[in-house]
Amino acid sequence: MQLNLTKPICFFDLETTGVNITSDRIVEISVLKVYPNGKEESKTWLVNPGIPIPKEVTEIHGISDVDVADKPLFKEIAKEVFNLIKDSDLGGFNSNRFDIPLLAEEMLRAEVDFDMKNRLAIDVQTIFHKMEQRTLSAAYKFYCDESLENAHSAEADTRATYEVLKAQVAKYDEVENDTKFLAEFSSRKKFADFAGFLVFNKNGEECFSFGKHKGKPVTDILEKEPGYFGWLLNSDFPLYTKKVLTAIKLRSFNNKLG
């Protein structure tokens, strides 16, 4: 079957130096761009992370320091990656909680202004977990009746993710072939940032999801405790979270002027 798309969607997968969004780096990125007419375009990059790849991580994805020693840094390919995905929705496996947040960090470090405005995010893992509770390899076997060769290769995982989503749409009557539905169905909490430090309450206000101000509106806290904003910007929070906080503060300031 073919996905019912209103715009291109880029399925992508990252192999990294670890799982910390703020401190770890990309070592491989693979993008499969699918157009509404069914045309496909794919691109894979090996990336020099600029930091050592831990041995235990290499044992998982098979990429070592030697493999990426002569490869470009992410900042050298950031614009090329951005140009490929800038007009597209995004899809991945556990992408809402990991791949998109880490990609955003790498983009912002490379001074590319990446955000998710006017694009949807479909997390195939969330759909799978809601329906079956398995891993990507098991999902590929379950939905596509094939074994996933070269698991933890970004290119293989990217292709498998795309194939699994198509099979999910075909299998479940309640899973609609519509990118907006799939994005909403595969989302978890409504986060204002990628990493989940800021969430929307039932009134649509951005609130903190952690610490002493958990559940409180960001605008209220930044007004009552101006120093808290400075502490957040100087602490080890993701760059995208800091970007959102700054936008909220500027919006609040402009509203007062208005």
C-alpha cells in the first residue's frame, strides 16, 4: 500500500555516541524521503562526532572511531540534511523521545534554526507499543513477516520503520492513513519542547514538568522568579528547551508592551 500523504515525509534514524540528548553526538544519520506520489529518495551519512565513541556503543551499532575518523563533522553536513527534510513531516522509531530531540540539538549547535513548526512527527514505536508492545526487529517480523538484517544500521532501521508504518496502517482499521492522525496517535504527552521539560496543560499553557515548579505555568514562574530563567539558560538543559523558554519570555514581554 501507499501512505496517504499531503506533503513529503522523511523517515530517519540516528546512530549516536550514547543516549544523552545534550552531550552525545550523531555518528550516522539515514533519511528516507517519501513523496505524496510514492517517489522515494534516500541518503545516509557517516559523521565524525568529534568525541570518542564508547566501546560498548560500538558493539551495538558497529561504528568505531576509525570508521568516522575521516568523515565530516555534523556542522559540515547540517545544511545538506536540513535542505532534505525542511519541507517534510518526520517519521521514526522512538523518534519523538530521542531522534528528533538529538537532531534538533545537533542542528542548533551547527547554527541551523531547526524547529517543528508546520510539520508533523509520527513515532512508529508509539503506534507499535499501543497495539503490540514489541521492539523494531519484532515489529518488522510481526508486520512484514521478514527478519531485520543489519539491525542497528541506520539505513536498515530507517527502511524497516517505513515498511512497518505502512503495514500498521494496512493492518488496523482504527489507524487511519492520514499523517495528521498518525502524528496525533503516535504522540504521548503534549510537549512544548522535544525533551519533555515543558508540557502543555489543559488550557494550552506551557508548564514545567520537573523540579520545584512542576505543573506551574512557565510565564508565572519567570515573572515571579526572574533569576530562575538565568539559571535555566546556564544549566545543562537541551538547546531547544532553552530556545523555547526564551521564546516564551519574549512573548510574555511583548504581551505586556501590547
